Amino acid sequence: QVQVVESGGGLVQAGGSLRLSCAASGSMFSITVMGWYRQVPGRQRELVATITRGGGTNYADSVKGRFTISRDNAKNTVYLQMNSLKPEDTAVYYCNAGSPFTSGTPGSAWGQGTQVTVSS
């Protein structure tokens, strides 16, 4: 099985930056897509950004130009560089790893979540 471990969450002022890291371990044979999702209490979990093993990226419109997802395939690690943070970015951020078919679903691997809080 695949496990993912997140780090880098914290408290930051509006306009600041934060970098999240997620390391995947286990059987990586079917892991082609890794990404970040976020959830606010009372709201649905939403996609933030994904990246394929080949480097293709996908971003939510709300974070385009501010967030950058990247990966180190040798380390099975994905990063989310978050710049120009806004209070509305406050959420629990979850790392996700899966295949194109399972990505973002319960059939994929999820991290425990890390809190990102942006103060105004």
C-alpha cells in the first residue's frame, strides 16, 4: 500500500508564503498523480493542484499564479509553494497520491491533513 506524509503547515500572515511537502512511500507502481486538496469545515473538499509523474500540472482557478506544485520523482515527494496567501486560503490541506483513475477518490492514498491558517 501507499502512504503519504505531509509537513509544512502553519500560521502565516496575509501576503506571506508557506511551503508544504508530501512524501509518498510504499508501492509506487500505480502512483502517477499526486496533488493537494483543501477543506474548510462545512464545505466540500476541493482540488488545489495536481501533478503527474511527467510534470503536467493542474490548478484550481483560485490559486493560479500564486501556488506552484512541483515534484521530485526520485524522492517520491511533491511540494506546494504557496505565495501571496489570502485569508480565504485557510483550510486543512491534504496530500493525495493515486492513479489517473483513483486520484482524489477514497481509492487513492490520503495524508492526515495539515492546517494552514492565514491571518488578516
